[in-house]
Amino acid sequence: MTAQLPASKDEDDIAALAKGGRTNVFGFLLRLAARLPFLFIAGRVYGAETLGRFAYAVLVVEFVAQLATLGLKRGLAGALSQTERPHAHVVTDAMLVTMIAALLGAGLLVAFPQAMFPNSGINGLDRLLALIVIAVAGSDVALAACAYKFDVGATVRARSIIEPWAISIGAFAFSFYSTRDGLILSYAVSMIAAFIASIIPMARHYGLPVGWRPDAGRLWRLARRNLPLAAADGVEWGSRRLDMAILGLFVSPAVIGIYYIAQQVASLPQKLKTSFDPILGPVITRNLAEGNMAAIARQVSQVGFWIIAAQAGIALALGIPGEAVMGLVGPHFVSGTGALAFLLMAEVIAATAVVSESALVYIARHRNLMISLGMIGCQAAFSFALILLARQLDLPVMAVAAAPALALCLALAIGAFVKARLLSRLLDAPVNAWRWPLLSAAGVACIVGSAFVALPPRLEWVELVVGVWAILGAYGVVIWRWGFGPDDRTLFRKQKAD
């Protein structure tokens, strides 16, 4: 009977991961439905130049917010699983540390707003946009606390329903007030709404921290312990924004606006993998405490395959009819199709690195950080080299804009390979999320997609309304029949109540 226990616990962990995966896939569909109206409104009503100004400001705000979480988006699971203190007290410590860091970051941006708007003047309430750092960082940590209780629904509500619908509705409503400030105001409203939607379920799970008292030493130890993780999070997040930051040195705000739309479309499948982090974290920390390394390797490989399979299907469905997808936002955005293709490819490549890092941050956080720093260094070097090469060859400006996206693909491929090999060696067990049926499914999807792309321009709506789903359907059939095993099908099977 004791020999059966580890296997049973491993199956329970896979079931918990599958439950989180089902919720996240549903959340992705909701987010897709809500984000597309925002991109349409932003492109058609506000235009590429205003959109580029907004995009750079949000990039800086979210980077500061990422740093302000101090790695607690993932580190909170470890803090909760390795303590005998009341969990409400630990969560309160985490929220307080985050709020202090967020206030410091917001204060710096209020004092130096040029960091958010380097290529334009400071107008109206621009300076106060920095205060949204508090809402973004607080929401991230609150949702991590909910995820420790396996409440992925809180993340779906806040990030896939409230946040995207609030920004879409806000962008439309504020356009009647100001086409200069409307996007920034709608972003502020959406982040505040998401923060409120994150705090409420956190309070329901943990209650009031009765008997809690602040302790500067304890708070400092919590922050210091998570600094390597905070740096890794910052590097991972920065790798998704460095391309746009470097591109901004070479092209106009209008080109940045087009690239931003491509980045936003490509980031839709990204939520599938990042939202697994809070679910995978508690499972990994519990297996580490029990010394069950083989289970960790199996879970990382399992989740990695789920994410790659889902993201590859979405990337093909959005990338093959890429011109039609970008054209929805506006005719002049079609030129960003090349960048969109590389960015979608990058999200698929990154999946192995992300799930490997989910374990590495607990067992080799410093080596993981060094690999991440090396990866972002490669990305920067590749970006400058490819941009300068494209300019030397006198390629069109949007070909230059696609260069950082290609550099991101190359750097992520290196990072994914190195992190997976390191994790496999540390666990003394194979870590491999790749399966050959992915290639067959992609081939079938390309054949189906090419038939829709070949339709005349007047039937472009068929390419979007029917073609996207036909590509997903063809891909899904092949993956389900030849790629998915019994454990994979757990993702689509509800577990019986005990």
C-alpha cells in the first residue's frame, strides 16, 4: 500500500495541474474575445502614433511593477509551503513588502516621467500613470496567493474578464473625451478594476491576519530571499519587452504602434504558460519537500507539452492568416505580419524554458538567473546585429521591425535548451516537452490554412471567421489522435469528487 502512495500523489498533482489547465484555456478564450475589441478600437480610433506612445509608457510601468513584486508571484508558494506561521500572516507580509516596493517605484516614475514618455511631452495626467504600478504589482501577488489555494478562477476573472473588458470599454468611452489620453485612462481603469477583483478572493481565502504585527527584519528577510527570483522574473519579463525598447531607438512611434499590435496578438497565447506558474509552483515545492525528483521531471514535461501543444495550435491559427488578423486593426497594420509570425514562434519556443524555470527557481535559482541574464544578453546582441544588417541591406522599415522578433526567437531557443538540460541533470531524470506528432499536426494545419489564405481578398472575412477555426480543428484532431496519451487527456476530463 505504501508503494502505491507516491504514484497516487503524482496522479493527484497531474489532476490538479489539468484542472488549472482547463480553467486557463477557458480564460484564454475569454481574454481573446475581450482583447480583440481593444486592439480594433486602439488601431482604428486612436491610430498607430498614439498607440506607440501608450505602448512605451505601459512597458515602463509594467516593468517597474514586475520588479516591485520582488519575485513573490512565484516565491510566495515556497514561502507558504515552508513555514509554520499562519498563512494569513505570510500573505500579509508579502503584500506589505510589495506595496512598499511599488510605492518606491511609482515615486521614481512620478519624479522622472520622461522614462515613460521619452519621445513626447508630458501632458495632463501623464505623470500620475506611474501610480498604477501599485495596482499591477498588488494584483499579481494577490492572485499568486489565490493560486496557492488552487483558485485559478480568481486569475481568470481578474485577468481574462475584468481587465481586458474594462480596457476595451474604457478605450471606446474615453475616445469621446480625448484621443490623446483615452488609452492611458482606460488602462488605469482596467488595472484598478483587476486589483479589486484580485484582493476580494485573496481576503476570502485567507481572512484577516489576526494577531499579525509588522516586523522590519522579517519583511527584509522575505524580500532578500526572493531577490534572485525577482531578478529572474525581471529578466524573463524584460525579454518580452526588450525587442520593443531596442526598436524604439531606430524607428518612429508609428512603427512602434504597429509592432505593439503584433506583440499584443502574440501575447494572447503567452497567458496559457504564465498562468500555469502559480499552479505548478505549489506542486513542485511539495514534491521537493518529499524529495520526489522524478515526479517533478514528469510534471514539468507534462505541463510543457500541454503548453507547447496549445500555443503551437494558436500560433498557427493566428499566424497563417496573419495579414487578415493584422488587417482587422487597420489596413496600415498589415505590414506588421512578419513581426507577428516571429513573435508567435517565440511564444512556442519559450514554453520549455518557462516550465523548466518553474522548478529551477526553487532548486538552482542563482544558476537559473545567470542563464536568464545570458539569454537576454544574447537577445540584445542579436537584435542590434539584425537591425543594423537589415538597415545596411536597405530593407523596408517593417523588415527592420521584424528583426528584434527574430532575435527573440533565437535567444529563447538557446535559453530553453540550456535550462531543460540543467533541470534534467539536477533531477537526474529526463525533462522533455517535445513530441513528434506536433510536427505532423502543424503540417496538416498549414495545408488547411493555405487553402483559406489563397481565397480572393474580397473573401478575407471567410479566412478569419472560418479559416482560424478550421486550422485549429485540423491541428487539434491530429494532436488528439496521435500526440495525446492517457495523462494528456486528463486535461479534458473532469475528476470525480472524492
